[in-house]
Amino acid sequence: MGDLRVQLKKGRDGPPSLTAIRPDGSRTWSRVHRFFPLHDLLHYTVETTLGFREAFFGLLAAGWALDDFTAPHARARLPAEAGWAENIVGLLDQERARGGEYDAETFNAGLGAALVDQGWPPWRELAEAELVAIRRAHRELAARWQALAPGEQLELIFAASASPVRPTRSD
């Protein structure tokens, strides 16, 4: 599998859009709510920093359409990595909404509880340095997004062909 081109475009007279272009030239796109570009950029930073290849962008590269994620019973088809990524992104979205960052211990406790509550398998704890790297990369991408004029787009490359980083349990 090759690299996925990700394009986030600011709408001129409407909502932003997300386009994912696969190595074979096929694509999926959708107009998205104004909340989603920053959420999707969080997915990008989480998935690239942690080496996920079977979460949101990896699934798009593998042929999922954007609509597939909202289809009935979509969750049952998701690999565990997608559940881990969504929960990590969800906690980071909570941080943004409340205007403060969790320390690694609090973040990991919240992540562990959310995974159990939702029936996902456990995942390793995130190190403080990983959280710092994710937050820094997201702030940089968010600033690039905010600086765009209507009609302009931010294009990113998701290296779907890179070797995934498999989680290890920390006891």
C-alpha cells in the first residue's frame, strides 16, 4: 500500500471538505462540519506519531470511503487500532475544549477507562513525551489550517506503507 494524500479545503461559501486520494488515484471526499478539520488533524498527528496504520487514515488508504465510518454497524468492522486512535483523539479534543492539558497519568487513566467502557482491547500507556509530540504537531497543523484563506487547502501525506508500530503492554 502506498501513501495517501489528504486534502483539507476551506470552503469559500460553505463548509470545509476532506478529500483522501489513494495511491491508485481513487478518492473519497466529503464536506465536513467546521469542527472536523481540527479533529481530523488530531487523527493525523496521533496516527503518524504513534505509527497507526489501521485507524482512520490507514482505513481510507485501504479503500474505506468517508461514508463507511457512519454506516450502520461500522464500529463492528473497525480494527482495534481504530478504536484506540478514536479514543486518544477524543481525549485530546476534550483537552482543546476545556483549554488545558491532562498529564500523562490522568490521560492514560481516562484512555484505559474509555477503552474498557467501549469494549476495546487495552492498549499501552502513552508516555508524556508522546503526548507532547502529538500536541506540538497538532498545534503546528492547526496554525497552518487557521492561516488558510477560504478556498485554499492544506495537503498532507499519510505514509500508509510504513511499518506499523505494534503496541506493547506496560505493566
